[in-house]
Amino acid sequence: MIQIIAGTKGKGKTKVLLEKVNNEVKTAKGSIVYLDKNNKHMYELSNKIRLINVKDYLIENHNEFIGFLCGIISCDHDLQSIYLDSFLTIGFVNDDNIHQVFEKLNLISNQFNVNLCISISMNYDQIPENMKQNVIVAL
């Protein structure tokens, strides 16, 4: 399952994402990973959540990002959820590839039974129609 937290830059998406992940970890039966573009929120996350700074891994395009995500999933059979902050930035997602990336993420989520929660810097009305049903918070 993919959940989307949408809103333009500075609207509070990261705060909502951090609250959601810290609440989930209290009852989680599996492990949780939080992907971000830096380590800025390290001390706001529970120590039970694995923070990964995607910028440390020399990813250069959306295909490499999807491969990176699959690598994380393949290394942890108890993985329950992955939170992706600044999704458009860390995933190298733009208007040209957003449909392709979202469909691939959907397949990965379903095949490996991993929940994905992403923050996306777009207003609800800018989000492609096939993704709107996944929006849980629009700021």
C-alpha cells in the first residue's frame, strides 16, 4: 500500500510524516525505514527506526533509486514500512517519469508486502489522477 502526504514546500509534510512514523513504530511487528535527503531529522525519529540518508549513496536517477529501494527490501525480510521524505528529490522524480515511478513503487509494495508512505511537494490538484486515491493528507 502506498500513502501520500501532499502539499507545497513549507506546508508541514515532514512534521506529519514524522508523527506518523513515530506512532507506527509503537505497535510495529516488523522493521521501519525512513529515507531522507539528509540527517536533519535524526533526533526526531524513534531510535527503533532506521534513518537512511539517500544522498550518501550516489544515486543519480529514478531507476537507480528504485534499485536502491529494492536492495533495502531484499536485505530485511521483516520490513514493514518505508517512509520517503522529499520523495521527488530523493527519487529523482519529475513530471516526465512520475507515472512510471509510482506504478513501479505500487508493484514493489504489493509484491513484497511493504507499506510505503511518501511526502510529495505538490498541491493535491497537481497530483496525477492515478495517484489521488492514495493521498491521506493534503496540506
